[in-house]
Amino acid sequence: MGVINVLDKHVAELIAAGEVVERPASVIKELVENAIDAGAKHITVEIKNGGTTFMRVTDDGCGIAKDDVRVAFLRHATSKVKEQEDLDCISTLGFRGEALASIASVSRLQLITRNVNEDIGSSYLIEGGEEVSFDDAGCPTGTTFVIRDLFYNIPARAKFLKKDVSEGNAVSNVIDKTALSRPDIAFTYIRDGKQALKTFGDGKLISAVYSVFGREFAGGLISVDYKLDSITVGGYVSKPVHARPNRNMQNFFINGRYVKSRTAMAALEEAFKHSIMVGKFPSCVLNINLPYENIDVNVHPSKIEVRFINERPVFDAVYHAVKSALMQFDTKKQASFSNKPADVTSAPAIKPFNPFRNADAILNKQPKHEMPKSPHPMIKKPDPIAELDIDIPETEGPFNTPETVLSDSANPFDLFSKQAVKTAKKEAEFSKSFIPEKEAVFTDTVEKGTEQKPEIVFEETPQSTLFKPEKSSLKYIGEAFNTYIIVENEKMELLFIDKHAAHERIIYEKLKADKAGSSEQLLLQPITVTLGKEEYNAAINNLEMFRECSFDVEDFGNSTVIVRSAPQYIDAAEIADCITEMSDYISQGKNDIFTEKMNWFYHNVACRSAIKAGNKNSAQELMDIVKTLEENPDIRYCPHGRPITIVMKKSEIERQFGRT
């Protein structure tokens, strides 16, 4: 007897529904795309409880004819594909004819619609794939879908849904992406009775960006408009100074469809190379339009991934479009600077003295672009990509090369520079937080007619703290590559100490000891931080965790939080990145253990505030780190697990020279 069974219609539909309907956001995506294909100019989306109990999508499109209502809910019934050849040039967002059948099979669905050519509308009720009623109804032209109790008939599927907040965030993300893809459509999004989003529908992309991400994000963009053969690229990219610590704000749309494309991502970041720091990523809202026959959108059930017949032209188009925009921005910037007379009062304010501060974060130089040689004017064409499944290469740019050194008059790491001396006298109390439990006492030795270097004496503070480095038995030899401290111990050994890893661990332990509670300082000017929807929700639901780390964060609305105070050892330019990274980590929901999340906070803060490889530091500063390590022998690894010290014995060196 055979063991292969033919599934009945109901079971087959439930299995097929799982490929299309994963969560409420999947339902909203399919229904909104249908509304767009129907020619709607106004679309309203409303959800309750994350969409698990109630979803409504209303549009003013062409509507569904009465004779087509029942047919629309049959599997593989569609008005967008008729012949096999139609699959080669799909121009609509939907085309498979699976969405309505799948949604209806796992929910209680009501359809109210009127076709533009009919005088009366229709009301259709279907539950679990079975028709309940079909009646005439008075309604305006367009379509309204009401979905209740998603997965009510599949408890096993329902238990895999996340919390209402998480499901609601996923719906918000879908609405955001769709609103950005169609600025000519006015979207209204209502979440649990409150309007969460409203776009103008004026056809201007910047208006949609403003509505979705807010004024701050929209104000930090550069316009992109470029054409290469049959491919056009338009939209906006972030200014280099507004680069972010992750890729969450990279938005690519191909022929009006939001997609995740490694090709476009690689081209974007290649164009930004040498313009932003390593570890930072540009943001964008880019529309890429190309002939429909050159792209296959039928490669994934959610249609979020696409496949190009030839990826090279797409890469080139995005790269040249972004590079052109950046170079035009630099040209305008330089022109505006050259037209202004020198104004001493407009010079940037001198920052408090801090010998351990990250030099990269305070450099204020503009990147220099070499004149490229390319078939496209003013553009440097990258080497051909052998394959797209590669990591984005990281190249040291002007903000992070070890050779980058400030002039003596502006170098905060030179304890004897004029600027550092003046600032240090005013900020001696501030600086002691960075030199482990040492207070810098400055003695004025300037005599009339002469100028001498101030004598700096480091004295122990009387208070009892975690670290109390005493006189070291180690002999300071020097520093290699502005990264590794070299000292000699009594055992005839050379110790190579990674100064960043060591200082990072010292700060980390200090933060854990006092819970960062004594390091908070009020910001003279609060800082607003624009976040993605999931990051934003994670932040406003974990404000107490930020306070535990000396960040006073408040909800500012429209995916924005405002920071009123921060740890004093965090540079103002890095506060936004700290908040973004922390929010991103929480939003991932890896676990709910509070202490592990707090440890990550400490790791992040310590890494950012520690001295960096390539920084110029005095021998006194480096020896203070060495002494702290000597007094705390348990400190052997940085918070990320990398070793701090490498030991090389004298006998090993002699062996290398053939002396033994």
C-alpha cells in the first residue's frame, strides 16, 4: 500500500499560507502592495495589539468588481499576470495571487469594496478560508480589508508570535519602507488608537523622509540624481559627518520595491570609502530604476530579495551616483568656506583637556579626494567585483590612519602644547577621571621674558578607590607603532602591552565598580538621536538602563530620543552613536538578562572612551596604565577577550640572535 497522500484543500492552504503569512507585518505588506497596484492615492492602515487581533487597510484605488470578489480569494488568482511572457517583465508589486487566499485561511477577514464602474459595493466575510456571507454594501470607491484574530485556527503558529510591541514595530517598519518607496501616496498609520505616521503624498521624496525619520535625519542628507545607460539612481545619502554605527538606515528601492541588495550596499559603501571612519556606515534612501526584464523579483516568497541578470551595471550606477553626489557636496562646501572671510569668533570651541580622548573623534579635517581616472567625469571606478557575496573591504581613511597627527597648537595629547596647558589648568578636575586615580597638579614656571614647559606632578587622591597604582618596578622602554607599550621587568622579560585594550579594561572595571553613577554630567545642549523603529521602541522601553549608565534619555517622539546628560568621559560627538548602538543591541532581544545587557553597556562605553591605537600619548600616561595593570594582576584580557600583554623572555631574544 502506498504511503503518499494527497492533502485535502484546507490542509494544503494552511501549509501554503505559512510561506506568505508569517506575522501581522506580512499581512499588512501584502494588502498595502495590493492597494498600490490598484492605483490608490490615499492609504490608511490601522492595527491593534500589534496586529494580532485587529488590522484594517483602506484605500481609494479602483476597487474590486462584484463578479471578481469570490475569485480573488482563490489560490493563484491574479489580474497582474496572464501569459508566461508576463513573468519576464513584472511591473507590479504583487503578482502571484496567493496573498488573499493565504490571509483568509488563517484569520477572520471582511472585505468591503466598490469598483469605480459600479454604483453599489460588496461586503464579503470569510473565516478560515470558508465563506460566511456575501452581500451588497454602500461604500465609497476603493477597498477596505479588516482582519481579526490572526492564526485563531492555528494555535501552534500563534504561539510563535512575539510580544505585541515587537509585532507592532514590524508593521511600522513595513509602513515606513512603503511610504518611502511611494512619496506620491499619502499614508496614514494608526497604532492602538494613536496616529503614528502621516505622509503628505506630494510626490517629493524628502517630504516622505521627513515624515518617516524626522527633521534631523532629513537635514543631514545629500541629493543624488544620476543616470548610467538604462539605469537611473535618485534619492538621498547621508553627509559623511552623519555616518552611523550600523546599517539600519540603509534603504534601497528597485523599481519602487523595497529590497535588500548586497550589490547596492557594496557600491554605496565603496563610494563612501575614505570619506567616513572605519566602523561607520552611510545612511541612504536610494531609488534604483532599471528595465523590468533585467531583474527577477520572483526569487523569494516575501519578494524582499531580487536577482539581477547582470550585477555589474547596477554596482557601477550606484557607485558613480553616490560618488558624484559626495564630490559635488565637497565642492560646494569648499566654495562656501573660501567665500567667507576669516572669523576668529567662529572657530570651534576648545574641548576640555583629556589625554586619553580619541583623536579620531575630534579631528575636524575634510577628506581629500584625488582626481580619479574614469570614463565618467570626476569619478574613480573601483576594481571589478569578482563576486558579490563578499565582505565590504575596510580601508583606513583620513580619520583613522596612524599617520594622522594634529599640529602642536591643537594636539590635546601633547601635555606641553600651549593649548593643552591653558585648557588643562581649567580642567584639572575633569582630567583626573582619565588618569587612574591620579590628580594632575600644574605648576606655573613661566618667567618674565621666557616660556618654559609647565611641570606636571601626578599626586594620588586621598579617596579610597578601586585602583591605587604605586611606584612600579617596571622599566619603561618605549612605544611601538603608537599602539604597544614596551616595558622591562625584573625577570629579564619584555612586556608588550596593547594600550587600548588595557585602558579599555581599566575603564570597564571602574565602571562596574561604581556602576557609572558618579560620572554623569549635564549637557549644555541636549542631543537628539534619530533611531529606526525597532531601536526607538527598545530605547524608550529601557530608559532606566540608560540612567544606570549615566545617560539621561527621554522620549522625543517620531522615532527620536533626546539625551540630556551623559558620562563625562564620552565625547559629545560620540553620544549619538552610543545611544544608537545600545538601542540596537536591546532591540535584538538576544536575552532578557539585565546584567548581561548592562555589561554590554560598560563594554561599549569603555571601548569608546579608551585611548586608541595610533594616538600620541606621553610616557607618563602610558606608565600610569602599566602601574594600574601591575597593581591589578587579574586584568589580563580586554572586555572583548583579547589579550592585553604579550611576554618575550630574554632567552628567546638571544636565541633569535644565535647567542645561545
